[in-house]
Amino acid sequence: MRAVLVIDMQEGMADRIRAGRAPVNPSAPEQIAALLAQARGRGLPVIHVHHDDPDPNSPFRKGEPGGAVMACAAPLSGETVLWKQGSSAFAGTGLDAHLRGAGVTELVVAGAVAAFCVTSTVRSASDLGYRVFLPQDALLGFDLPAHDGGRIDAATVQRVTLSILGADFAQLTTVADLAA
């Protein structure tokens, strides 16, 4: 059975964009909404994992404005919502037991941030034996500081991230291809 997993689509991400930090894929929120509509229309399980950063200065905290869910990814009644404090959606959340209990063997992973929590989750899912589908157009990604100075632009970060994940951990796809 297939399930859809949406990671960290919280207002803290929207705040980054509103502050002028351009995502590599500006249509990701709309694509995530479309992916959720597809999954719900097919009766697939939908799981939401949100970040509750233990750092009190982080905007990604449960109960704080930055921790609130973006409208494009709002859970419906009956959908599973888990909170994580680390990078992978599997770490300390009970996600693996939940998925196995529901008979899930395939995961469609979408959300934010592609090079961070999405990557950690996809690699964990693959290591745990799940078949992972990664719709490229339903991922948020941003630029980042380079280890040796300067910045790495968002498109390059996304290209490298998807190349690594697609090489060994997930099947790269799109929301439209998943609908077909």
C-alpha cells in the first residue's frame, strides 16, 4: 500500500519566502496541495510530520506562529500528524511502526526542505525497506551557505540533492506523473 508523507510545510517556510528568500520551486505549495487532493481522492493514507525545534529561538516550534501548518498542507480530520525534533521524520516519531501497522510499503515524500529533512527522511525510508517516490515539483528548497564561504544557489542545491536521492534512495517523479 502507498501513503503520502508531507514534511515540515509550516509557516516558518512561508515566512522565509515572504522575507525574500526565493525557493527553487515557487509552485511547490500548490503542487503539494494537488498531491494531497490526489491521495485523498484515492483513499490513500496521508501523514503529516511537523518540526518542533527544541531551540526556543527557532520559528519552527509547536504552538508558535512559525510552527503553524501552511494552508496548502493542512491536515484533514483523521489524518495522522506527528511532530519531530530532529531531521528525519522517522527519528523519535513512531512513524515506522505507524506505517508498518497500516501495511504501507511505498511512500510518496513531499515538503521541506529538500536538502535537509526531506533528504534525511527519504534515506531513512529507503534504509527501512520502503519504496520511495519523490515528486520533484512538490519539494521546497533554498540556497545555503557554502562550507568554504559564499552561498550555493537554490537550483544547484536542489540539483545535487535530487541527483543523490534519485541515484540510490528514491524514484524521482512529478505530481502529474503520480496522478497518471
